[in-house]
Amino acid sequence: MEIKERRENNILNRVEIAFSWKHDSKSTPSRKEVMDLVQTLEPGANRDLIVIKDCETRFGQPLTTGTAYIYASQEAMAVEPDYIHKRHEGLRSTVASEAPAEAPAEAEESAESEGGDE
């Protein structure tokens, strides 16, 4: 795997890696294989805090490109949408796989906005 670009995003508290992986004589790598390789390339990366996005394999070529985000904490990962958390939950430990819960104030606001027979 080759790191095309590595950028530290201090605002979102994550490291963003654009990668390119030439996988000759192998099939398209799974998300788990990509996460394993990203974890080895970034020292100290916690597997439960890695998100793989925009992972594409070129048709007819053994080349996969994509972006990996390595967050510093579970709280920083809250910016990711729910579908991203669900997509990665099979690859994480059971404690960290749960998506961040909705804050109580937000839950009350959404309940009030639903309307009803009042």
C-alpha cells in the first residue's frame, strides 16, 4: 500500500490518509484487509477508530484507491453518519461498534417536532 497523502485534521481530531494499493495476483481486498494495513502503516492507530471511505477498485486493474480516517477518540468519531458506523460494526470490538447515542436534548426536540393529536 502506498500513502498518497497524509494530513492531520486538528479540527475533526483525525488523521486523513489517501491510499493506493496495487494488489497483483490477488482479488479485491476486503474492508478488513484495508483496515489491517492502515493500522500497520499508522503507528498507534486503534482499529476501533479507523474508518475506510471511498474505497474503489479499477475495473480490469489490480489497483484499489481510497481514504482512511483515523480518529483520536470515540467522541471525535461522532461526526460520521450512522450508515458508516453500521458499515464498520462487524470489523470492530462489540463495545466500540455501537454508534454514538443521540443526546437527550436532541431526542426531546425530535419527539416534539413529530407532531401528533394534541
